[in-house]
Amino acid sequence: MSIGRIIKVAGPLVIAEGMRDANMFDVVRVSEKRLIGEIIEMHGDRASVQVYEETAGLGTGEKVESTGLPLSVELGPGLIKGIFDGIQRPLEKIREKTGNNLTRGVEVPSLDRDVKWHFYPTANPGDKLTGGDVLGYVNETDVVKHRILVPPTAKGVLAELNEGDFTVTDEIGWLTDESGKRTPLHLMHTWPVRRGRPYKTKLSPDKPLITGQRTIDTLFPIAKGGVAAIPGPFGSGKTVTQHQLAKWADADIVVYIGCGERGNEMTDVLNEFPELIDPHTGKSLMERTVLIANTSDMPVAAREASIYTGITIAEYFRDMGYSVALMADSTSRWAEALREMSGRLEEMPGEEGYPAYLGSRLAQFYERAGRVKVLGSEDKEASLSVIGAVSPPGGDISEPVSQATLRIVKVFWGLDSALAYKRHFPAINWLNSYSLYADTLGRWFNENVAASWTHCRARIMRLLSDEASLEEIVKLVGMDALSPSDRLKMEAARSIREDFLQQESFDEIDTYASLKKQHLIMQLVLAYYDRAGEALERGADIETLAALPVREDIGRIRFVAEKDVVAAYKRISDQLIIETEDAVSRKEED
């Protein structure tokens, strides 16, 4: 253990000398107040310490004590439904101990040491086990079976394993290796946050993460194990979009990181999630959620650690064989924390003051996502999908954080303030967003939903693109300059925007649309375009076709319950045929 003395304090950065025996990324305790920190730079016997708590009142000469261990998280039962800060301190337990305000130097274990969990073993004495093998399970919540794993670095023959009620620190059994060395087993183990957890192999991301959001699933899908970015200016709906994905995404476990977010937004999350009914289980959404809360008024250094804490917890549940979705809101505020610490370290600044290593740090975070075969004797697949919000100043995505993110991610959901001001939500701009998974996932949609899925999607994208070109003409010479076929194209594109892409997140039915329902709505909108186009060729009037009463029914189908949507589709399809034929007949009579 290395003990040094403070020689300089600069905000959350503390310089200590006499730390020659310490290592990079060691966790340290600073002063008699026992503030927690981490060594982020070494020069001879001088260590630069990033302190995760308020440093007001610290002075030179005070003690800095290294623990000799890197910043790690505790992984075991008690994570689900937990609300932790950026370095995995349990906020509920701290509130019980110290009140509503965080007290400096408070030491509370991440996982409760008093709660007993009933452990059901599935492995048997005499089994040869390696890292990642399942020892047994604990029913952590009504919907999550928490599999207790052999730590990734351990292996040997299972000498003993007991069933019963244990705390996370109780010994439940042990392994012995060839030399007879005994490795005790517990319900929990620790893992360094800055090191990705190992896996067997990384697989191609060729299965979609179904979200129930039409703009995303149909136009810009994300794969299980994929990475996506949601950049957008203030008020464009980044947080609401992430909340929707957390609620509805086809994932077993959700890890939500509020990284430097406003306190009232995190309060909304903490109040809303327990009340939300999970459509997959019928239980509260919190029954499968872990929350990391690091609000904008919390120490800036802990913000930098929060995304590593969150993704390590997410990797742990991935290793159990679960599909995990991680929401990071927002990586811009994490990058700002990185910039502040870099400035205090007097490092050479890069573009706009961000450190030169900004891109590599972002890549290290996003590359921990993926669809993998997990460690262990069983051949299990699992996935970790990462969706990061980016908050570029003024909505300008040419700034460094957005550009570095776009070089890494494969899905870009670009939020547009102009759409948000028009009350079009989700405000994902269909002209500049993209998904590099679209072609790969298109084959899955064609095989598992409908053979015409990719054809319908391509036609919708083409109509939206044509509308953008026609709008430029309309701005110059007016709508009357368009031909009837172009007018119809504009009407069909409007129907796509208003009846398909818009989605009411607060409507009980429209908040989620199954893939089958999405396909039926797509078909209806395109059927209107096709039938009206045929009627137009047969002499029908464009004004009459634009004002068909059936268009209102097409717009309302998104509010029809899933069980009734097929019947509604058939009724509207029949009505569309009747009304377009009537439009032709009326013109012939005239």
C-alpha cells in the first residue's frame, strides 16, 4: 500500500507525491475525510488523482492512501432495481444513512451485505468449471433469474456447492485447481470498470433489436449487439426517445445511464420507470432495469467514470446469456468531463479543447457492445446493444463529439429541432439519418415478418426523398406548378409522415407498434398511392383523390389495438377500392 501527501489541489484534481509504489488507475482514499479517487497520471513519485467527490476544504500535506486495486464494480444479486451513482454507490442506502444530500467520504458497499438470497445450485461437485460457467441462480426479481457465474479468471474442479440463504459475501462453495489451490465462490465478484469482460467469439449482428417505434424499426433499424447515436439540439426529444427504447426494446435487461443530465430529467426517470408496466412481462419496468444516476450537479470526475460503470454491469448480464440494452444520456456531457479533467492535467488540447484521445475513448466504450458467444461450457449467445445520446451545442453535428461518434456507430438517428417545433415526434429526420444494418436486417424482416418488407421500405424512402425535391419547386413557384402525379406523390408522402412516422409516446396504443402492424400500415399508405395513381390515369381528379374520406381511416389505424388491426386493415382496404372507383366514376359522369 502506497501512502503519499497532497501538494496541489485543483478542483477535482489532486496531485500527491510519495506515490511511487502506486499504479495507474489505482483507487485511492484522500485525506482523513476518506474521499474516493482514482490515479489517472503518474510522473515519478507524483500521482494525479481524479477525486469523485467535492474537494472543497482539502489542503496540502494531507494523506493520500492507495488501495492497490483499480476502480471496480461489485457484480451480483441486488443490481436489478438498484439506483447507483457514477462509481456504483447505492443512492437509496446513502439517503437512508445520511439524508437527501450526498455526504463526502461516506462508505457504503455497492451491494447490500445484509440481504439474504436463496441460491439454487445447478452445477454438481466434481464438475470441471471454467470462467463464465453457471453455478446456479437466484430469483432476484419476479422476471430476472440472476445466474451466478464462475468469475472469468477462475477455473478448476467444483469441490463443494451449497443450496440455501446467503448474503453476497458468504461462501457458497469452492473450486480446487490441479495444484490443490482452493478458490472460494460467492454470490458476487468484482471486475475493473475500464477493462471489457471477456467472451468466446464476436458474432455478426444480423438480428434486429425490435423497439416498436415505426421510424426506427422500419427505416433505420438497429441490430442486437449494435451501436446507435441520437444527436440532436436541446428540446428535440433525445431523452424521450431513449425512454421509449428503454420501455419497449426487445431486451431482457435495461441499463440506463444518466450521465451529467439535468436533475429533473433523472427524477422523471426514477419516478416513471417503477410505474411503467413492462409489455413483455406485465410487471414494473424496474423489475429488469439498473439505473446509473450522475446528474449535472454531481462531481464532474464521477461523470467520466459513470459510463464505464454502466457498461461493465451491462456486460455482466450479457455474460449470463441475456440480451441487454444500454442507454447513455448523454456522451457529450461525459466528453465535457473528459475535457475538464484533461485541462486540469495541462494536456495538449485537441479540437475545441477536447483531449486528443477523445475518439479512442469513445471507441473503447462503443466497441464493448456486440452480439457474442459468452464464456463457459454451454454454447450461449447474448448481446449488448448501446444507444448513446449526443448533445451538440446548437445542434451542430460538425462538432468533435458528434463526428467522433459517427465514425464509430452504425446507426444515426438525427433529431431535427424543426420537426420537434412542428410537434412531429419522434423528430428523427428521415433525410439525414441512416442505418448501416438495414440491408443485413432486411433479409430477417423478409423471412420473419413479410416478404415485401424491404420493397415497402424502399418505396417509402423513395417517396420521402421525392417529396423533399418537390418541396423545393413548391417554394419557388407554388403547388399549382406541379403535375397531378407529383401532387399525388406529395399527398402520399404527407400520409407517410403523419400516419406512419409520427408516433404518440403518451398514447396507450400508439406508443408501441408490432412489426406486423407496422407492415400493415406501410401497405395501406402505399395502397392509397397505387390505387389513387391508377384512378388518376383513368381520369380521376387529383383534388377528389386528395380528399378521400378513407384517408382519415388510414390515419387512425395506428390507434387501433393490435388484436383488431387485421380486421381494420381489411375494412380500410376495401373502402379504399370503393372510394377510388367512385372518384373515377364521378369524373366520367362529369
